[in-house]
Amino acid sequence: MTTIDRVLEGQMLDETAWLGIGEFCARLHVEPGWVAELVEVGVLEPQGPSPDAWSFPVSALSRARTVVRLVDDLGVNLAGAALILELLEERRVLERRLGLLERLLED
């Protein structure tokens, strides 16, 4: 499968669904040990008693993909990627709040 084939490949997922550690890793093309490192730095919060029984919400895939891109493409370490992810999410919240305030001031 070429890179372009993987980019165009997709599957609709229920946003309330949960993925087991195996499926989660398969969708990210990473090893379980790497996911455990994401848990250690606070990027992911699994449910389950042990790493082999962990599950993650589907919504965590986008967080993990962002970290994968930061680490693979930009060479950022995991701690740095976790901080960048937190700042990106804070920025999104602030942009939403600013948009709401601008709409309120227009009225």
C-alpha cells in the first residue's frame, strides 16, 4: 500500500466508541510501548486495570496522531509534544471564546 493509498483510506467511527489497546495501536501504526509512554506523560488517559487491558476513546486518536506527527516529522521529544498538544488545545479554547465574544459584541 502506498502512502497516498493510506491517506485516502478511511472508516467512520462512532465518537462515543472505545478502542482496545491493539486496535488503537493499529490505527496509529505504533507499538503498545509507545502508547504506554503517552500515558506516562499525560497525553492519553486509558481505562482498564493494566496496559494489556487498556481501552481509549476514539476521540483520543486525534491527540495521539498529533503527537505522532510532532515526534516523527519535527523530532520533538514526548514531553515537548505533550506540552505543544496542551498549548494547541488551549489555543483552540481561547479562539472559540474569542469568537463567541465577537459575536456577542456585534449584537
